[in-house]
Amino acid sequence: MKISIGNDHAGTGYKFEITEYLKSQGHEVINHGTDETDSVDYPDFVHPVASDIQNKRVDLGIIICGSGNGANMTANKHQGVRSALCWNKEIVQLAREHNNANILSIPARFTSKEQALEMVKVFLDTEFEGGRHSRRIDKIPNEK
């Protein structure tokens, strides 16, 4: 699987651990995040991940910032992106099963690295259920 990842300064350590895990599982990772802990602006690192999803260059995306909110809001500005802000693996599972989330937004200041890795595992292993959920997903773009 090909996965795009982006982070601001709050998510650098998380990104390194997640990337290491993904590569150990045989996934290809495209790193759009900062490798530093100096303050940066999250949209600069999230827009490229969302563009990768929008243009179908990758299968899934992972974005990480302090609260996860700013990154999530930024990603969801892109057509075809369904980014989900999650803080536990149960919410990740529902975001994939019911919402067909294609980007996982992780709040680094509100989850441990261990929790984040568990969320990534669930994100990758959970399939979209389709059915009644497909009808709802089809109504998201609001292109009238």
C-alpha cells in the first residue's frame, strides 16, 4: 500500500515511529512532514497529503498536528478527501467502516505514541462496509 504522511512540529516524533512501522509492514511511505521540532504551519505539510489522495497518487493518508483539528480541517478542503480526526482505535474503526475515511488525523498532544500506532494499525486493517453507508458518502461532496 502507498501511504502519504504529513505533520507539523508537534507530530514529528509520531511521524518517525509511524513511518518506521509502515515500512516494516512493507508499505511505501511518502513523507510530506517536517523532520524538525521548530514551529511550522501545518497547512504547508497537510495540503500535499490531501493532494496525494485527491489525485489518487496514494491509497491512504496520515496527518499529525497538536490537536489534529487544524490538519483535519485543512485536509477536508480537498475534493474526495474524507479525513477523520480520531483519538482512539474505536473511532478509527467507525471512520473506516462507516465513513470510508481515507486520511487519519492524529492529535499528538492528546494521544500517546502507542495509541497512535494502534490507531494506524486499525486504519489500515479496517475496510469500508459500503451498503447504506455508500449512499451517505455519496452525499458529502455537495456539488449542486
